[in-house]
Amino acid sequence: MARVEVPAWLEEVADRDLYRRNAFRISGLAVTATLRAVRRRVSEVRAAETLETDGFIGAWERRMLWEQAYRHWHMVLADDGCWRWLDERIHVLDDPRLRAVSGTALREALPAALLEIHAGIAVDAAQRQGDEARA
């Protein structure tokens, strides 16, 4: 499989905190929520977000979350309807920041971006374990 370069617009947002700072995950809102609803809900849950640290999530729970995330990403990448919906959503939003974005480009770049994020998280976890073992 040929290596796909991750576009700059995706690299800017696809980092190790992608899941933690995702407004829809934090708020529990649907991706079709209005900007006003997102802002209102995010303001309601800011305090709860500060409590969500690795110290409150056990290793077993973390593994289950990663497995669930992997299954969901796999389903998304395989679902042509999802990408058609994304293209339509980008069109409807008519947001100037999204003019350079297409579902096709995102679909091609997403696996590489996710692998880079997950590899970085795994390296960080291994380093923490090594630091704890040496302490």
C-alpha cells in the first residue's frame, strides 16, 4: 500500500489530543448540532472535562475505549455513505475554512493521520512505563 501524505489542514487538527478536545465527544451532541447548541453545551461541561485525566481511567477501560475507537474508525472508513454525507455536510456548512477539504481527501489521509496519532500515544505510554519502572 502506498504511503499517503497527510494534508497540512489535517495535520493541524489531528494530534494526540484529537479525541480529548473533540467538541462532540465532550458535549455529547450530534455532529448536526448548531454552533449555538455546541457552544452552550461546551460551556456546561467544561468543569467535567477538567476531571477527565488518565488518572481516572483504568488500563482496562482505556484498552476497551481504544478497541471501540478502532472498530468505529474501521466502519467509517468502509462506509461510502458516510463520505457522501460528509461532502454534503461540508457543502451545507459553507464554512470558508472547509473550502480546501473534501470527503475523498480526508478518507485517503485519515488512516495515516490516525496511525501517527496512535503511534505517538503508544510511545508516550511506553516511556511513562519505563520511567515508572526506573523510579
